[in-house]
Amino acid sequence: EWTTGSIVEEQVAAIREQVGDARLICGLSGGVDSAVAAALVQKAVGDQLTCVFVDHGLLREGEAEQVERDFVAATGAKLHVAHEADRFLAALEGVADPEQKRKIIGREFIRAFEDAEEAVLADAAAAGATVDFLVQGTLYPDVVESGGGEGAANIKSHHNVGGLPEDMRFQLVEPLRALFKDEVRAVGAELGLPAAMVQRHPFPGPGLGIRIIGDITQERLAILRRADAIARQELTRAGLDAEVWQMPVVLLADVRSVGVQGDGRTYGHPVVLRPVSSEDAMTADFSRLPYELLATISNRITNEIEEINRVTLDVTSKPPGTIEWE
Ligand code: XMP
């Protein structure tokens, strides 16, 4: 039988068998998948796990605090925070190609984990040990879409599957590899993670980096972060979080259009709202959000963010569109 409880028991046993008394690192992204993977490993082998949260500077407003505060409170896991925004921005400078961005972000993630290993080992209980395993929250759809499934085409290099460097020194532990998102949420709830964390909309590992169409700069990130925060706030206020699978906000950073504000002509950037409904992210349809909500989001974004003078709505299904724009 395939119940949530049996998935947990099975995975706890499999993790213990795979890692023995070796030590593990788990990268937390701020999303559900890595949090549930970490909570499973924490349940299986407790203090052998140290979570590493790489703040790559591509996060949304408030996300770093959520990991540092809420996740630790819920699981009691050891957490090491690496502040790496400068490193990622330097590596991404001038890069506009989506696959290049993903590869660079994936590579820098692993390098950042490797750098964090020393700090992890400094932990008193770990003196003299090595860290041999890397825990990843890879889901079944990630495996299929990165070409891991039989006969599947490589659609996008998900950073946590296709983009790993070949010289990586960790072995992988991927306890969610056979699961779909709804199963992962159920496992998270079973493990006692708070509802706010378990029900959180998916957010890609490469973060806002793949929601800026064009190259990534500090200024563009700041603009997108504000637009995204407004859109999320209003979706929540409308009580529609559960109706929507996720709602990326995409900044068309290389596009400008003419607008008018007060007495003046503006020449600003558009953002795209990409609200989608989905069961598992393999296919999706655009969410029919109420016009009132769309109007509120549009008004707030264009009023509150000087650089944005146009808000557009993506009404494409997947396929042919993907959920993210890159
Ligand atoms: P697409 O854009 O391929 O996205 O329709 C499907 C789902 O996966 C998320 N996504 C990612 N998640 N690393 C992740 O952990 C990634 O590189 C990545 N790219 C896309 C996306 O947000 C959607 O939920």
C-alpha cells in the first residue's frame, strides 16, 4: 500500500541504509522540496545532517528569513547560512542565455556547498569527519524533464538534476525522486512541517535569475522582488493561494515601452504575470484570476514601482509554454 506514512517509513529506512553513519549536507532553497527532503533525512539520521542555506541573492522578499526562522523552529535541524549573493552575481554578469544561467547557478550552488563543508565540519560533534552525501529535493517530474526518464527529451536543465558539475565530490541522496508534488506536501505535513511551509507555491532553485529576461543585475533583481512581493500579497489577500499552483512574475528587462504618468511620458519595463493551475507542473493552464484582482495587482505595481509602466498577463497553457519563461 502506498500511504504517506509508508512512504516516510520506507524512505527513512532507505536513507539509513544508504548513508550508514556518514555525514550529510542538504541545501535548502527556501522551497517545499528541499525542506521536506531535509526533514526526512533529519528524521532518519538526526544530527548527521547539517542543512546549508545558500543565499544566492536571487531570492524573493522574506524568503531567507523564512528558512532561517521557520524551518529551524519546525525541525530542529542544524543550519549553516552562506551569504553568497556577490559570488553568484559576479558569475552571472552579462549572461542572458537561459541554459547558461541555469548551468552557472547550478555550478555555483555546488561550489558554495563545498566551501561550506569546512564550516560544517567545524561543528564540535563533527570534528575529524568528512561530508560524503548531498541531499537533494529532486521530484519525479524533475527527473523526467531533465532527460532522466526513459525516452524523455531534455527540456530544461533543472539545476538540481542536469546542471551538476561532473567533478562533484558528493554522492546524492534523493528521497523524493519517485514522488509528485502533492505527495511531497503530504509527507511534509506528516513530518510536522507547518502548513505555511508545506503549502508554499513552488519556486525554482535558480530563483529570480530565470525570471529576469535578459542579464541579471542588482537593480533588476530589486525591481522584480518588489513586483513579486506585491503580486503575492494580493493573491493571498484575495484568498486564492490554494486555487493557483504558482504565479511567477517575470521582468522583461530588455523590453521598454512608452507610457504616461502624471504629466510625463515614461519609458519603462513590462512585467508578466504568469498565474497557472496544475496538478504536477508537467502540464498547466493559465489561472482564470478575477479581473478585480488583476487590476489591483496592475495598479499597485505600476504605482509603486517607478521602473515598471506595464503589467501583462500570460494566457498560454503548458504545453506549448513552460511555466517559467526560461
Ligand atoms: P517549467 O518552467 O519547466 O517548470 O514548466 C516546471 C516547474 O518546475 C519549476 N522549476 C524549477 N525547479 N529548479 C527547480 O527546483 C529549476 O531549475 C526549475 N526550473 C523550473 C517551475 O517553477 C515549475 O514549478
